[in-house]
Amino acid sequence: AIMRLRVWGAGLKAAAGAAVGCFRTRCPLQPACLRPGRSEKPPPCPLHALSLSPIRYLATMAAQSMAKRMVWVDLEMTGLDIEKDKIIEMACIITDSDLNILAEGPHLIVNQPNELLDGMSEWCTEHHGMSGLTQAVRDSKISLQQAEYEFLSFIRQHTPPGLCPLAGNSVHADKKFLDKYMPQFMKHLHYRIIDVSTIKELCRRWYPDEYEDAPKKKASHRALADIRESIKELQFYRMHIFKETKADEKRKTHLENGDNSK
């Protein structure tokens, strides 16, 4: 198997060399001001990835794929006031860029003092009480610091630092609480977010018929179930709203022809 990889790598390097002339001194991708003959040292050519060993090349491709993953999070809180309310439940799922679930992380209920739970709004008191979450919070032994440690350990296993965005429904609200109460978790993520509710609102305005067919939320108001609903909703928008790309068409053609190699 190693010999086949070496042969494959040699052929790949030769083909790339023939296509661009060389990997270093005449690389067309180098900025003109940094080509040989200038005082500055030329930067590494992007095509040098092809000069790596096949195993390292495959590892590079895998790393690029990991950078496109999405970190889906849903929180349940005692309310929406960032100054006085706290996180009481959190779940996390990792998907690839095609919205396939790759890993399901911790699903934790965080202990909070009784006085905070007793002071929740009427809406939170009713819904968290009906779902059983309020009593589960009273019974939980997990602190907020322990929860952050477990979630951070999970995403570090599946995502590179600083590259993968936070995703969810109205996830900007979750982000405010995560920024305040789980800063180390947020430092691992990209600063951008993927908010499914934004796409929902655009669909409601631009594609009202498709909007009516979109999956309806069951309003369980439990973290893990809400994430799964959000992923299914974005899958619907991708299938029915977003334009199919040429790459999708080629992939479909290969599958129809029984060729799974591409």
C-alpha cells in the first residue's frame, strides 16, 4: 500500500510540474514582486503541497476538510438577560459542510441556585417546568466551569482552532451567553456564525411557497432536539432554495453511472 502511495505521489508531482512548468522559480502563483531575482525571499508556493509525501498530502487534504466543519450549539437559559440569567442546558453536534453529522458531543445540564430558578420569567417557568428541565437543573451536579471544559475538549478533538463557525437557530443569542460564560470555548471557534433563522427569514420573504413546506419546529425547548431540528431545517433550505453547483451535478452524474471514486 505504501509503495502504491509513493507511485501515486510521484505521478501527481510530475503531472503538476508539467502543468505549471516548475514548483519554485517559475511558479505563476508567486507575486511578481517576490519572484527570484528580487531581494526578498519568495514565499512557499501553494503547489508545494504536491511535493509532499502522499501521506502528508492526504493529511493536508483532511485538514482542509476539517476546517469546513460546523459546530452546532443550542443553549437553554433562565432567560435572555445577559446580566442576570444563566445557562442551564447545552448540547453540541459537529457536521461537515454537507450537513452530515460527524460527532455528537456532550449534552449537559448545568446546576444553578434555586433562587435563580425561582426568579425565572413566566415563559421560562412554564416551558422549562413542563419539559422537566427545571427539576433536572436542581438535581444536576455539573458546574458551568466543568461544562465548558467538557465542551472545549470535545470540539478540540474534531475541529482546528479558529476556523469553524458556531451554527444554530437564532444562535446570536446563544453566542452572547457563550462569550460571557464560556470564553475559552468561543476562542476556539471562528468569529463568524451560521444562523439558520436568517435563511428562514429570507426564505419567508423571497420563497413563500417553499417556506410553507419547511420543517416545522416541535418547540420542545431542549438543547439536543433543537439542534437536530436546526440541521434538518438547513438541509431543507439547501435542497430546495440554494442553486445546485456544477460540482454537485458532476457528483450526481458519477453516482448515476456507478462511479463512486470522485
